[in-house]
Amino acid sequence: MFSTLLDPAIIASFLSLAALEIVLGIDNVVFLSLVVSRLPAEQRKRARQIGLGLALGMRIIMLFGIAWIVQLTTPILSIAGYDLSWRDIILMAGGLFLLAKGTHEIHRGIEGGHEEPGVSSAASASFTAIILQIVMIDLVFSIDSIITAIGMTDVVAVMIAAVMVAIAVMYFASEAVSRFIEAHPTTKMLALSFLLLIGVALVADGLHFHIPRGYIYFAMAFSAFVEIFNVASQRRRRKAAQAKH
């Protein structure tokens, strides 16, 4: 058993799959960081722990039901010439949810919410509702993630180990991203635009029009890079203004 785990092929497949799972988790990190930011500060860490803990459990259960997961790619109906499987339907539903969620949050950010006087936006967010949103959208991302894992290795232990590493990275990354968004509110609008982009990509995937993720991640990385310069520039101007006074 131990010698099998030290097999170079097994190690290579684990490292490759873990790296791919981490990259595929970028979408999840953006969503998790945004929805958790709606909660009071003292509840955010717990929400991340519960949400990602449930996500890990859900993915491991899926891995042990590989035969069922593979069947999700089998067409079940045809609409306007498109053969749709359960995977396609789940991806489209998740994409539409992200489009609706992103649009709603952008509207709230620009037009303002309708909370009662004295009640903050974070305090008005339901802890249970946030957890359900995290689990629901992770289910969508998990389907693609697990199907990718099945295509790269047939060793369930390797898949589980790679998923655990990816979830751990997502946890710490979401915490860092959440802190950055909280410290720089203007970046929230950028993150919401990423959600819309991801939503469009999921709907397109469901309709068998695959948008290479490399293009999406490049656009996200470039925009984030530009925003970092904007934040640094604002910080310098703020310090210069304070120095004059």
C-alpha cells in the first residue's frame, strides 16, 4: 500500500490533479468571499468552515459514487437540437443563479439596500441562507471538478487527497480575499463582475459552447492586477494628502 502511494505515476497524478482542482476553485473562492462578506464579522469564519466542510463532504461522497457521476453526462432530453444531460442542466442552473446573484448585489451596491433603519446589511443577512448558497453553488462547481478528476486518474484515494488540498487552499484564499474586499470596498464591484463572467461561462458550458477557462482566468487576473495598482495609487494619494495637513 505504502509503496503504491510512492509510485511516481501516482504522485504525478496527485500533484497535477491538486493543481487543477485549485485552479478550478478560483470561481468558488470569488463567490464564497462575496457571500460571506454579507455576514457580521464574528460569523464569517464559521460560515467559511461550515460551507467548505460541507463542500468537502459532498465531493468525497460524489467520488465514491463515480458510476452515478459519469451517468450525469448522458443526454436525457433534446431541445432545439441540443442534447442536454443532467450535468448541462445543473451547469446552466448554476450559471443563471450566479447571473441573478451578481446582478442583485451590483444593484444593491449602487442603488442601496432596503434594510430597516439601524440594521446593517451584514446583520440582515441570514446565516443559514448564506450557508445554503455556498453549498448550492459548490454543488455546481463540484460536478465539473469531479468529472475532471475522473478523467485524470482512476485512484479514488488520489482524488480525495487532491480535493482535500484544494478545499484547504480555498479556505485560506477566501479568507484573504474577504479581508481585501472588506478593506477596499471598490474591489467588491470587480468581484461581482467576475461572478457575472463565471455565470455566462457556466451557461455556455451547459449549452455545449465551451469557453476556455484560460481566457476567463486571464481576464480576472489582469483586472485584479490593475485594481491592485489603483488601490496602491489611492493609498499614496491619501498619505500625501495627510502629509500636507
